[in-house]
Amino acid sequence: MASQSDCCGLMMQAVLPERLASGSDDFTAALWYTEKGEDKGNSPQRLTGHQAAICHLAFSPDSARLATASFDHSIRLWNSKDGRRHLFLIGQYLCPAASSS
């Protein structure tokens, strides 16, 4: 994952082992599609739209949706099969401060 930033380092495993998601300080999330939990060597699908680093991400219980939260005070809900955005929320959501250790 050379394109993902080391400082954010967010990764989430879906309930379905063939899906992973990662978040970065380059304002993007990435959906990784694997087969039986093994990397297929495909490039990740980039999810764009946040205006600041992504600080949290989570899959829905059935892995059909991915939620991303950003320091831009927004939460976006994505279809985890095709990467299309379903919902955009903006408000006073704040990510916790990163540890310097």
C-alpha cells in the first residue's frame, strides 16, 4: 500500500473477507477487493470527495456500505460494491486528536 499514508494508517476488514477499506490523509479512502482474503493484485478503488484527512471508517454489518468520517466535519456513506456515494452528512463531527507517540 505504498500510496496510503503511514501517518493515518486506517484499515477496516469487512464482514466479507474479500473486502478491505483504508483511509488516508490524502483525503481519500480506498476499497480493496480480494479473493478469499488474499490480495488479487488489483488497484484499489479510490473514494474521493472529502476535503481533509479521513479519521474513521466502518463497514455496515452486511458489508454492503462503507462509512467514512473526515476532519472536514463530514461523513460519507458509500456502496462498497461499486464505490458510489449514497449519503453525505456535514456537521460538527470532530475526529479525536492524533497521538504524537
